[in-house]
Amino acid sequence: MNPADAAQRIDDLRASIAHHDELYYRQAEPEITDRDYDALKQELADLEAEFPLFALADSPTQKVGDDRSEGFQNYTHRERMMSLDNTYSDEEMREFIARVQRDLEREELSFVVEPKIDGLAVSVTYEQGKLVRAVTRGNGVEGDDITANARTIASLPNELKATAGVPVPDVIEIRGEIYLTLEEFQRINGEREEAGLQLYANPRNLAAGTIKQLDPAVVAQRKLEIVLYGRGYTEPVEALPATQEEFFAWVKAWGLPTVEKQWIAHSGDEVLAAIRELDAMRGSFAYATDGAVVKLDSIPLQRTLGATSKAPRWAMAYKFEAERAETLLRDITIQVGRTGVLTPVAELEPVQLAGTTVSRATLHNASEIARKDIRIGDTVAVEKAGEIIPAVIGVNLEKRKPECVPYAFPEACPACGTAAVQLEGEVAVRCPNRECPVQVRRRVIHFASRACLDIEGLGTAMVDQLVDKGWVKRLPDLYHLNRDDLLTLGKSVEKSTDKLLAAIEASKTAELWRFIHGLGITHVGAAAAKDLARVFGGLQPLADATMDAYIREKESVISGIGQTMAEAIVGFFADAYNRAVVDDLIAAGVQPEAPSAGGGGTLFAGLTFVLTGTLPTLTRNEAAEMIEAAGGKVSGSVSKKTSFVVAGSEAGSKLAKAEKLGVAVIDEAKLREMLAGA
Ligand SMILES: NC(=O)c1ccc[n+]([C@@H]2O[C@H](COP(=O)([O-])OP(=O)(O)OC[C@H]3O[C@@H](n4cnc5c(N)ncnc54)[C@H](O)[C@@H]3O)[C@@H](O)[C@H]2O)c1
Ligand SMILES: [Zn+2]
């Protein structure tokens, strides 16, 4: 390549990498696979090496990708957070081992091999053993302060445990990854699919999108997890062990969640053998892994080697290829969801991928198909990373047959023939017919499921029959089933029919949260349903509540319910059809059992509290629950009627307002004292 072409290509590569960085780090919605992204970076690094004249200090090859986003305070790490150099090849891994041996002029060195967690990098600071701050990697120098959100992570302890032989340093930055389990990922994506929202491609992107939510209440509804494995600034520095292996034991002793296993290796061969072993077992880990990290074990020797502007010289990531295969796209079928969303599914010529046979893959929505120009009869590339749902990532155009025509998304619902609609601002296309049999079936199955009303005998097969016969068109119909009708159903015997009717009857007095969950309101899972039951105490008050009951001056009034969810709830009941369903359920004799008011406490009866800032040990949710359990109210905004403002660190305008209005301001310790009845 001549220098002029190289300069042009380097420019193009830098622009394209910047574009993908923005999508990946800030929006958590990458357009290309990691493999393709890494290839762009490799090409740029190679060109910069060949044409050093065009190498720049601020080239993406020299910097840590920046994840900082709007709405968060920046916080400067006491010690920089680095990225890792990476490779996909055995040969380069051997070269790395050899280079470290050469640079240190020693052959007998120990390396540790660890899982590379595919989450979101975070630094958690403990001072005097107490959790004080959580910050994203940002640009490596400063990141977003996500302390309030990190406090919703149940597995992240507020305090480090001190044990014999493992001192707790005065100050330590501990590095790790925030992630979502596959199960939680599927649950949330399922809800998004029902709501017609864009799906997240993998748990990493969803975890990244979640931690950057400005509303900790929304974060708390998704069960984020954390795993910690590295160290940053430590004081006093003597309070650290001499090896990475020992540090791993310390992290465990402090009571922090860490990686399942570490391997010790002494040569390139041993390192590669450990990587193979890790690859074979990583499917059983709770988090997704995208490779292995190989680190020099000795911490003093790590210091000797130091770091480049971007990554330590003593570590190297080995990335696993996501498994990919080509196969024929035989057909595109359309699935109808509970809320009528029409989801296209790829029907594939079965193909072996990551140890399983894949014959179906999600195509997400009509615009995804159009963007990738996927046509029936095409040869498509299917990718499956770990346990993740297989996805069609592109078309092999060289194999496109001339008779393949662009895919036309159906204009009518395949289940009932109603013309499909696309609501403004939504990617999804829906069947608007409330009595569409597939939607009804799904709604009733959800309502009767274990997680909702738990009606025994109302499984999929029974629901199918009830819907097919036309006996159940809406949820209230369940409470008007006719015994004689039921007895006409082929296999049904008297005994099971009576049992089913009794189970349906008994469900009328189930706990309130089960009904709320069973209605299938977008975003409202079991946890949120419990919050709503506690606050509203009945179906009618819940249906009547306005936005004001949830949000005042942009702040959530109810712990656990944020702006998005509140809008979904109010929107649901504003719909005449849904409203009639609720009215008819009540008319049919549904009388849910309300939770005892305010958790039974009276200590705080008549008192209103406002929470602001970060409390030292409690999350805002926990504090709100304790206040409500004692009979108090928690409000989102300060007024003259506020009894107390509970302020933590970095309390902002609410504290100022409290001081202006002369409202009493207390801290967490005082709140606990009051709760203890002192
Ligand atoms: N698809 C896209 O558009 C796109 C865009 C940007 C970045 N990316 C992906 O992100 C990668 C670059 O991101 P990166 O700089 O975060 O690097 P990286 O993810 O390749 O590796 C560095 C990170 O690994 C993490 N890590 C996980 N387990 C670890 C362990 N046991 N020990 C030490 N660190 C561990 C750390 O957070 C560290 O910051 C690229 O390789 C690419 O795959 C993709
Ligand atoms: Zn339909």
C-alpha cells in the first residue's frame, strides 16, 4: 500500500472504530460482532506499525474505550483502569509468554489463567472496609459514578470481612465486572419483546444498559450480579499479597464474589492447556465468558514490566471465537406474543453450532430483516455465543439465488387475519385484535401460571381447549365457566373438572400482587407487583391511580417503581379494554387479599420521609421499605408536609430545599435509631 492510500485507510478505520465504540460503550447496542470489531482494530494497528508517521497518540489503538455517558458524575480513579491486549491465536499467546520471559530474563515464571468475564468493567472502592463508591472504567482515568445503582446488587457486600491472616486495607479499589445471568437476561428480553421494544443482543449489553439507567429503582428490578478479580490503588500498599493467586484467595476471604477457578501455568503449553480446560467448563458458569485472561502471577514482577498507554504488559486476553455456521434460511414464520407483537423467526436447515442443533433463530423485527436484507432461500450466517439464543447475523450474498426476493413482512396477523399495525416510536408490528386467539391463549396461560394466580389444572392444553371452544375470550370469562360445558371436553372426567373449578374459585382470594402480575402489564414483574400491592392495597385504587401517585417532580414516589414503569401502568389502565377487564374481574367476585397496611407498623404513622443522596449502608429501596414497614410514607419530593429528609452523601437539591423550608434533616444512623423506637 502506498502512503497516501494508507493514510486514507487509517482515517476510515479510525472513523469506523469511533462509530462502533459509541454504539458499544455508550449505547450498549453494537452493530457488528466483537470479532469484526477486533479485526478493524488489528488492521489499524498493523497499518500504524507499517506507517509510523500516521500513528497518533490518541488513536483508538492507544486508548481505552470510553463508556462515560450523560447524567452521571465523573469520578477520577486513584489508579488508572486499563484494557487488555488480546489475541485469538495460540501462536500469539505463546509469543506473549516468551516475551515476558525474555523481558524479565527468567524462564521459571508462574502465570495464572482466569475466565474473562463478558460483563461491564467496574471499580469498587472500600474505605476502612466499607463500600463507598462504584465507578465504571470510563476512559480509564475517570469513569461514571454508579454507586447508587451498584448498591442494588445483592451480592455486593457493604462491608469487607476481616479474617485471620487477611487484613482489610484502609483503602482499596477492587476491579471486577457487573453482569446479568442468562436467566435474568431472558426474562427481561421476554418482557421487552412483549412490549415491542428493541431486544438486547446479549447479557453484556443488557447489563451495560441497566447500570447506566438514571433511576436506581429500575436497576433494582433487574438482578445485576458482580464478580471481582483485580486490584487498583491500595493503602497501605504492604497490605497486599505478593501474588495474583493469593490475591484471589483474599478476595474470597473478604466475602466478595469472585471467579470459580484459576489455573497456574509455567509455560506456553501449560497456559494453552488451561485455556482449553476453561473453554470446556465455562458453559456452567453463572456469567458469560468471552475468553481467558493470562496474567503474570508475581505482583512485584508485574510492577517491573509496567504498562503501555492502554494495557498492562504482564497480561494478555485470549478470546474465544463465537461459533458461527452457514445454513439455508428455509422460511420466516411469525410468532404472536401476549400483547400482539409479531416476531419473525428464522426457520433454518438444521445445523450444528456450539454443541447443539440449531433449527430456529430470532430475527428480532421487521426493520432488522430489512437492514440486513435477509430473504427466504438465502444462505445465512448464524452465530451462537455460549448459551445465548442463536441469531442470524448476516447473509452470504455470493450464494444468493436470483429468485430470492426481498422479504415482505406480513400485513395481517397470521393467527386471526387482522391488519397489523405499527405504533409510532415502536420497532414492533402488532396484531391490534384483543380477541386474537393466540394472544388470548398467551394471556390466560400467563394469568394462570405459577408466577401469577397459580391455578392448578389450567395448563397449556386446557387453555387451548377453552380458547378454541370460544368459552374464554377475556380473563373474566374464566370465572364464568360452565360445568356442563367442561364435561363435554373429550378426556375430561367429573373429578378433574370439579377440581379445576374449585382451583379457579379459590384463586378469587389469592394475594393481590398475583392479580397485578397476572394482568400482564409491561415491565411489571413479580417484584414490582408486590410493591404496587403494598402501596395501593387493591385493584381498584391501582387502576384509578394517576401519574402523580407515582412521580412527583421527576422523582419516583414509590420505592421500586420508576418513570418508565409508572407510565406503562397508567397507560395500561387508561385503556378502556383493560379497564373493563379489571371491572369485570371484580364483578365476577375477585377479591384479592390485600397486604396488611404499611407492613403492620404504626411507629411512623402520619410521618412522611424523603430520601436523598447515597446512604452509607442502605439502598434507597431498603430504607423506603423499612420506613413503610413502620407505617411511614416515602415521598419523592420535599414540601412543607415532609416530616424528615434522610440525607446521605452527595445529596443535592432536595437537601437544599429541606434546609430552605426548615424540614428536619437526619442521617441513616438517626433513621435506624428512630426505627428502633428510641
Ligand atoms: N462489537 C463492537 O462494536 C465493539 C465495540 C467496541 C468494543 N468491543 C469489544 O470490546 C473489546 C474491547 O473492550 P475492552 O477494552 O473492554 O477490552 P476487553 O473486553 O477485550 O478486555 C479488557 C477488559 O476485560 C475485563 N476482564 C474480564 N475478566 C477479567 C479478568 N479475569 N481479569 C482482568 N480483566 C478482565 C476487564 O474489565 C478489562 O477492562 C473488544 O475486544 C471488542 O471485542 C466491541
Ligand atoms: Zn391476531
